Amino acid sequence: DIMSKIIYIANPYSDKDDEVVEKRYEDTAKYTAKLVAEGHVAFSPIVYGHTLLNYATMPSDWEFWQNFCNSFLLKSDELHVYMLDGWDDSIGVKAEIELAKKHDMPVKYIDCSGLT
């Protein structure tokens, strides 16, 4: 089989504190890079979207990105919830978990201690 399963990575992003946002991006980029280096096909809308925000003026909130994220999630085979601080309060993460479960997609909860 030449097609690998696609892992979609969900984690919190938005915060009032820009340093928290930047740290969440960096921690997620490290996890995404780890998966890719191990030979997985992994997609993080945070890593991708955070980069795009440097090149165009657009919102960074869930309302704006929801369609973008859901479109990728529904093309994926497995959801990894990267449990950075605040993951269980994140509107986006909650919505992504709900959508994955609605479509019988496996959901794995990833403890990020030791990886960040």
C-alpha cells in the first residue's frame, strides 16, 4: 500500500498572550516534525496556518479557520489530540474531536510531557 494514513494534529492555539501562542506553535511543530521524521504523514493546521499568518492579513481565530481545519480533518484517517495546556478548554479542539468521533475516526490523546 503506497498510501500512508494521514494523522491530523489538534491542539490549542489562540491565547491573549502572544508568548503562549508562539510556544504552542513551536511545541506543535516539534511534535509534527517528530511524526514526519518517523515516517508518518502528519498534518497540523497550526503549523501550516501560523506560517501563513506571516504572509497575509487574516484572523487567527477558530471561526475563520474552522472550514479550513475541518476540510483537512475529514481527509485524515486519525486524530491526535496533542494535550498542551488548555487543550480541554479549546473550542477548536473540542469541535475537532466531535467531528472525528461523528465520522468514526480513531482519536488518540497524546501526552506532551517530555516532548515540548
